[in-house]
Amino acid sequence: MDLIEKVKSHSSKWIKTKGHEFSNFYWQRGYGGFSVNPMQVDVVENYIMNQESHHRKRSFQDEYRMFLKENDIDYDERYVWD
């Protein structure tokens, strides 16, 4: 089992112990890893705190595609979404 599989496995088991509302939690097959400039952690924290209302205006999928395009990251739509 590689590191990503371990992280997904252990975190899935952990979150399911946090309440019935998480009983159907699962990770998608793929993943992406991105770093954050330490000087921008507060921006990321603010984004996460407001994510629910933010995604009422733009879907996660649309935002993710925009992020990939803005950062010139090649991807194949068949492998991004489960």
C-alpha cells in the first residue's frame, strides 16, 4: 500500500467515527496535491471557512477546472471525477 492509499484508508476510517452523517464518506480514486505559500495560509483558511457559500455560486468542478487551466495543468476529464 502506497502512502496515498494509507492516508485515504486511515482518514476514511477516522471520519466515519465522527458521526452518522459521515457513514457514506469515501475518497474518489484520483487525487491532486498542491502546495500553499506559507504567507497565504490565512487566505486558504478563509476560503475553507466560506467554502459552502462559495460553492453555491460556482460548483467545485467548475472551480477546479478553472484552477487547473489558470495554472497550465494538463488533465483528462475522464480521470478527474468519479
